[in-house]
Amino acid sequence: MFKNILIPTDGSELSQRAVRMAISLAKLHQARITGIHVIPDYHLLIAYEGAFDPVTEERIEEEAKVRAESYLAFVRKTAQEEGVPCDTLCETSDHPYDAILKAANSQQCDLIVMTSHGRKGIVAVLLGSETRKVLTHSKIPVLIVR
């Protein structure tokens, strides 16, 4: 039924649970997985705070890439342990949901498996919900792991 499952990850414990579930589902369907982590674009944040410093910006970007690699390494390792073919992507975007949807399209994914952090109230309003945005705009099925 599924041939390529996209798994957005933020490295959290909830996200790791979604990775494990997606890999189990991929194994059941003899599908492959594509893990993705989206790094926020820090240019706007730095400019907004008025603390633009190229050295700081480079350090922040490098630290974000190191974190992303560790998140994606978890996806690769877990997939390998289960014998599931795996690709990974790291993208940079101000709108993670958009990068997730573009990756799903470019990688010809037929399912997105992701978690929701369940933020409520003012926190949800301020931070938004990337999961909600993916659900709203996706043209392919989305499985939310709680």
C-alpha cells in the first residue's frame, strides 16, 4: 500500500516514537522511509533581535546542522536495524511545514508520519503547530503519532 513514508523529526522523544512506528509500518508494507529535519532559518531571528554578528550566525547554523545530523542518524540507525531502506534530508526554512510538504512531493512519498507535541492555549498560538499546518495543506495521508 505505501511505498515511501516521510518522517519529519525534531529529535524529541515523541518524534523518536513516531520514527519507530513509521519504520514498523514501512517494514510491514515493504516500503522505504525518508527522514527529514527542518532547520529554522536564523537570519530573521538575528536581524529582529538586532544582534547580527556573522560569527554568531555561523556558530548557530553549525550547531543546528550538528543537531540535525544526530536526529537523522537516529532515523538511519533505527531503519537499518529493521532492514528498512532509508534516505534522509536536512532542509532550512522559515516554514518547516512547507519544507516537509515539498520534500514529500519531491521524494514521491505517499504517507507522512509525524508527532504532535499537543501544545495548547497561548503557547500553541505563539508557536503555531507545524503538524496542524501539514495536516491542513497535505495532499497525501498524514498519520499523527501521539
